[in-house]
Amino acid sequence: MQNVKRPDPLRWLWYAYGGGLPERFSPWVLHDTTCRTWWLRHIARILVQIAPFAIAILVFVPGPLWLRAMCALGGGIMGMIFAVAYVHETAEHRLVKAGYPVGTGVATRAERDRDKDDAAAARYAERYRRS
């Protein structure tokens, strides 16, 4: 990721809420949705999306604090369940919005995993060849 331009915080916030980024950020979107920690990045975006609603429940809904906290927590958990259930589709949609063809994310992650598996197989063969 040497020459990949990252979006500024406001653009990242726009991206986290589902907005598209200018074309110059397309390589960063590819990295964001296919790097080794792509699913953690997805979780971070979801937490940013859920946070304002949880805060609004805690601040504006009348009732005891424990009840408001449980409502915010329950809503957050439900949001996370849906977000994790559609993690692949969401990442692919972000790539399509960035100008990549459908299937780019799956293919890129599969290639990365294949390279990792080949390296592990070579290490295994080298280790047990000596036996």
C-alpha cells in the first residue's frame, strides 16, 4: 500500500456510511476491502454507524439508565448481526461503487489466501522432507 492515497477523516466517515469516494481513492477501497484485516475494518465502520443511534437512545429516551443502556446494547447487537451476515456483499458493493467489476473482492482475497496456503505447504514439505 505504498502509493495508495487514503481518504481524509470526513471522506472516510462518508465512506463508512455508504457513500462513494472519488476515483483517486479506488486503490484504497480495494485495499480496504481485501487486506488481511478487511473484516475488522468492516466491523469498525459498522460501530461508527451504530454509535450515533446508541448515544441518542442513552441521551434522549426517558427511563432508567440501565434500561436505556440495555436498549442501546440490544440494538447494537442486532445491527452487528446483520452487518456480519452481509459482510461479503457489503465489501463487494463498495468495490463496485469504486469502479471494480463484480467479483474483484472475492478473487483478490482468494489469490492472497492461495499464496499464503502455497507458502505454508512449502514450509510443511521442507520441515518433514528431512524425516
